[in-house]
Amino acid sequence: MGRLTEVDPVTAAVVAAIAVGAAAGVQDTAAHAVKDAYVGLKSVISRKYRGVDVSGVERKPDSEAKKASLAEDLDDAGAAGDAELAAAAAALLEAARRHATQAVVGVDVDGLVAAALDIADVRSIGDGVRVTNSRIAGPASISGVRAGPVQPRHPGTARA
């Protein structure tokens, strides 16, 4: 099982949340909400799945091998489909999203009140477009958005 895409959605969310929580937890600026949600998720895991050890991912949150190992341990422990575990993972991921200290957004609109909105041709290494707490009375169009991390070029691969 080398890829997280092959596991149960709950397990994948838990593994992602542990990695996010571990990475955020080492930062002095991590919000209390993130730290609290991380402690909550770890508490659910330790209470319900005593044999599952998250310390590998805590030490190396970017390690695909550690994440795959944790996913396998969660699957073996029967965590697939656990609603309480899924809720704890979702709470951590949401807290991390809300309190991300270095979120990158191509276009970030908050509190806009307008007759119309037209956003086009946005490139961002993070989120492409985020519109929150806004009211647009008429037509809204968002097009040509390219977002997400830039894929590294592989040696020997030609790009047009």
C-alpha cells in the first residue's frame, strides 16, 4: 500500500490531519484552535485504536512512507468509516485551514457588495480564488483559474 489514494476516505483524512497538525504544532504561531483540534484527534486515536502510533508522522509530517504506514495501521485497526474519527480529522483540517499563517490565494475577496463580479486568468501556487462574506446582486463569473503547487520539472522531460 504505497499510496494514500488507495485507502478509505476516513483513513486518508486522518493521516492528512495528523500530518497537518504535526507540522502546525511545531510552529510557535499555531493557533490554539489548531493545537486543540490536534490534541482531540490524537485523543480519539489513542482511546479507540491503542495500537496505532502517530509518532512517525509527527516526526516527519512530509514523509509519504510514514503517512502510508499510519494509513495501513489505521486500516488494520478497523478505523475505516469511523464517524467520530472522521469528525475529529475534519475539525483539525478546518482549524488549520482557518488559521493558516501563510495561506497563498491568487484573488481573495472578503466583504464585497457589488452588482456583478468578473474574475479571469488567475494563477496561484495556493488557492486560486476565495470569495467570502460577499453579496453579488447580478452575474458572477470566475474563469481561467490555475491553482495549486507548481509541479517540479523532471530531468529529461521536455515541456512545450
